[in-house]
Amino acid sequence: MGSRERGWVRGMAIVLMLAFLLQGVPAVAQVYGLDEEVPKVTGIEKMLTKLGRGLSNIMLGWAEIPVTWDKKLKAGRPLGYLLGVAPILGTARALMRTSVGVFEVVSFPFSDRDINYEAVLEPEYIF
């Protein structure tokens, strides 16, 4: 083995050793006791939550179609209902969820920080 290969092997051994040793470093989390007050959610956090919810609804609005079909299937609906009514309900819900997502993305910076950050649809996220 040449000196170049030995240096490479030695470097890899050091990297692997450090990776192995750093696994034992404990994660530190902030803990709140019962007597301590949890910090309030800020307006920016509410704003970003509304933006994220809107983006999620835009990207996953189409998923209402199979989710609605699955819910109706588990509810024991007949095959005619599953093939005729469930896709129409799912499509309507998909359009509604996608449009609400567009509304939330457009309106997130202009909302009143005290009242206008609640979800328009329930559940907030499809999954």
C-alpha cells in the first residue's frame, strides 16, 4: 500500500470513529414544568403555519378523491355508490381544498394576527 492509500484509509477510519463517538451525544430539549408558562405562539408562526397549510392543500388537494372513496368504502357503501357518487364527492372536495389552499397562500401576509389564522377546512391537512 502506498502512502496515499494509507492516508485515505487513516482519514476514513478517523471519520468513522468520530461518527461512532458522536452518536452518544445526548439531544438537549427545552423542558417546561407545570409551574412554568409555555411561550405564546407569535404572529409570524401563525402566518407561516397558514402558508404551509395553504401550500399543502394546493399540492395535495387532488388526494381528496381517493381519500373520499376509501372513507365511503370503509363505511360499507354499495358498489354503485362507490363508482358513481364517491368520485363526484371527492372531486368537489378536491376543488374545494385546492381553492382554500390558494386563498390561504394569497391571504397569509394580509391577515389579522389575532383572529384570522384558523383553518378554513377541517381537517386542516388531508393526511
